[in-house]
Amino acid sequence: MKILVAYFSHKGMNYVDGKIIPLTVGNTEIIAKKIAEFTDGDLFEIRTVEPYPYDYKECVKTAVSELKADARPALADTVDVTPYEVVVLGYPNWCGTTPMPVKTFLSGADLSGKILIPFCSNEGSGMGVSEKDIAKLCPDAILKKGISVHGKNFDETALKNRLKTILADE
């Protein structure tokens, strides 16, 4: 089974364990790399042409503005999803859903008939409404229940076992 691990992550000032701290690598990227390692999947980073602000509060302002406008920020790269049977999609919980670049990615990818496994890094807010939003954008994908992952303090064994269970059902 050919697997793509596509993810959006934010490095810079981030909310972690109740504090705003600098991250040189975003939590979602760390988790995505582990998932790619567990599944022998290919990695694809969803990056925007215009980077998000380093400052946490400025980044939040941008995210809120994009969400209100239902924006689809331009992506720096694309990936052909055709050869993949499974897409594991990673993103942080921004404003209770997926960041808008993830929606850009989903809008441009034909995931019809593909298994789609979302995972959402967060600091306790869970998946929010991201699964519902993904289902609207990808009505013909085989959408699996998402995996909520608590920031950088995630349990690698539990994550690996959850993925094995989801993939074994296919």
C-alpha cells in the first residue's frame, strides 16, 4: 500500500504547554516524520508561497483573517496524489479547524477513492470541526476517524498502534 504523509506545520512562536515558545521545527512536522517512518510513507510538506508570521499573535491574526475570508493561500509546491492509495494528512488545530493551506491542498487534490487519515496536533483542543470540513472538501475520499495528537508530548507507541489498526482495516 503506497502512503503519502502530507502535512502543514508552523515553526516559530507556538503555543506549547500553556506558554508561547519558539520552535525551530513545528510539532506537526515532528509527528509527520514519525508517521512516515512508521508507515514507510513519502513525505510532502504543504508550504505556502507567503510564509506565516514568526510571531504567534501575528500568525493567529493571519489565520483568523484567512478563515473569515475562506481564503485559499497559494502553495509553494504540489504533489501528484495519483500513485497513492492512502493519504495521511497532518495539520495543527488553527481556529478549531484545519489551517487554510490544508484546504488549498485538499481542493487541488483528487482524493476520490483514496483512504484519508487526518491527524491534528493540538494543545488540548482536539480535532475541532476539521473532520467535518475535510469531509465537505473530499466527499469521495474514504475518510477515516482522525487522530488527535497532543503537541510535542505525544505517545509514539500509541500513535503507531492507532495507525496500524486503521491500516489493517483496509
